[in-house]
Amino acid sequence: MVHVDLALAKSEDLIRPYKGYKIVGHVVGLEIAWPAIFVDKING
């Protein structure tokens, strides 16, 4: 699971629809399943 804090490509399709959401911009603030290969950790 990843927590989506920021969407750079808000209109990009999700890899897999999540609870009725289909684009990245709609899941900001939510935790979603996401393939680890596409995740970059940001130290803050």
C-alpha cells in the first residue's frame, strides 16, 4: 500500500481501478495498492 500525497499526473489512469476511482488525481489523500517497482521513497 502507498499513501498518495501528491499527484503529478492527475489525469493519468490508475494501473487498476480502486474503490471506483480510475485516475490518479482522485486518490490523493488515500492509501492504495501500487506495484513496488513504480514507487520512489521520499525522505521528509
